[in-house]
Amino acid sequence: QQHLHPCFHTLNMAQQTSTTLPSGSLNHIKNVAIVGATGTSGKHIVEALLATGKHNITAITREGGTTPMPSGISVQKVDYSNPSTLVSALRNQDALIITMGVRAPPDQQSKLIQAAAEAGVQWILPNEFGYDTSNEALCNDIRPGAQKPGYTSQIENLGVSKWIGFVCGFWYTFSLGGSPDRFGFDFPNRKVILFDEGTQPISVTTFPLVGKGVVNLLSLPITKSEGEKSTACLSDFGNRFCFVASFVVSQKDMLDSVLRVMKTDVKDWTITKEETKERYERGMTRLRGGDYAGLVLGMYSRNFFPDGSGNHSVTRGLDNEKLGLPKEDLDEFTEVAVKEALSGTSDSYH
């Protein structure tokens, strides 16, 4: 259902072993289940899991689903109206990764968490990939009056699993190459809307980096060896958020990268400015009127407020080094976004 960017070479290398790994050290995770294995972000996590070959991977999918899965992973079909199918699918899993679209049924994640507890799953990465949901002011502005789902509290109250939330900011290529309601860019018409002066930095992440981050996290020893202090372990992240980012960039930084990649000049673009708070208010007004697209406009605009809410690299600090994540090249991923925008293959919210 989404546009795959498979690393065919590493996929093929992993296909022979990824579903047949022997049970290993009790201090490492082996069996990983994922919901949304072919989705916008899930597919990159699966690619990274396959590339390392360290885990047995199971995709949890709905009964009747027809989306083809990558070779090298097991598939468990479930019926969300029948909790026993969820429990059965999650038995003997060490970790559950949940990636779902923003329009997924609101009770779906809660059902998965309940089933994971009944099945004895020790670690859950809930559907927390994105902006800093631990920032209450940010969340209240984006969904005013909405009760926070409380998935992390549900996990803690059940007392079986530990959760790890992944704060990664907005997906860079997805947001840059998407509609102007995201980062303000309209590539086919060479137009860009700067929010205020376009100088507010935010933290953004690429899909591949989050894939690597999740895999490197789940590859850590669960606990430190006796007397060991320096090495990171999975338990360090238990019941807390993990903060990662590929780049800290402003809109002007993005524009500079675009100009380099497209070999264009500022004079080739129509550049306008809008007040960030006015864009946010306009988006929320549309949302209140029943236009779901207004949430996208409001959500993105709110993260560019000068309070720095969208820049978790500064407000929270990053775990990139602990997870052994590589530095990435901004122009490389800008080029991906430009190509997707001009070819009409940018993913949409679903």
C-alpha cells in the first residue's frame, strides 16, 4: 500500500536466516513482532531488521489482508474483534513494535497492548514515532481538549511489559516532499512559504535512521554485565522516550539544500511568508469544521513555534550516540524528497 524502498541486497542476505535463528542469550531480544510491517515507517524498520539478521521477525496483519510481505519474515493473521487471536499471535514474542496510520481505529493499539500483556511480551514500542508527545503544551495545542490515549500508562498498569517511545520529529523526506501544508514547499511550481522568517530550527529524521535506531535499540543487551557502566543497555530505556534526529534544520536550511540539489537559484522560486501562529490557527479552525487536513497544517505549524517545541535535539538531548547511529547527508535526503515530489510518489497521511 506504500512505496517500498527496499535494500534488495541486504534483504536477500537475510532471507535465509531471519526466521530460523536459534534461541540465544537470555540477555538479548530474539523474537520481534511488528504491526504495520509494510506501512510508511514500518517497512523501513523491517528492512533494517532483515539487514542485521539478528532477530526472528513476525508481521501481525489483519485477517483478509492481501498486502505482500517481504521474504524472510513470518506472518500472523489476527482479528481485532477476537482478542484471543491477538494473544495467540504474540505468544513467545520478546518485543512488539506498533506502527499505525493516524486514522487507525483508536482502540486498536489498546487491544494490542492488552494482548501483549496476556502473552507475556516484555517490551513494547508503541505508536509513538513522531513529535515529542511528552511535551504536554505541544500536545494540548495540537489536539486541544482531547484526552491523551494513555497507552504508556496502560502498559505500566498492566505490569508485564516495559515501553519505549521513539521521538524522532517529523519524517524529513515525507514532510519536505509532501504538500505545502507540511514544510511549505511546492516543488512542481517552485514555490515555498516561509513560516515567519523561516529561521526556526526543528529536529527531523529520515526513515532509514529510525529503522536503524529501532534495530540497534533492540540489539542492545537487556541488562549491563556486572561492573559494566559505559555500555548502553535496553533497560536504560525502559518506560521512557528515546530521542533521535537526523538533522536540525530551519526552512531556510531546507531551501538552501533544495537549491543545491535542484541546481536552482533563489530568483527561480516564488517565496512568500506567513505568520506561523496564523497558519496554526487556520489549521485548527479547519479541523474543528471537520476538515481532517487541518490537523496536518496545525500540527506542522505548531512545531515551528519559537518556543522550540519542535526541536527535541535541544530540549531533550539525543540518544543517537548511545544507539550507534550514523551521521547522514542532508542533500542526499533532500534529493529523495524532490524526486518523490516531482514524480507524484510522496506518501500521504492515511
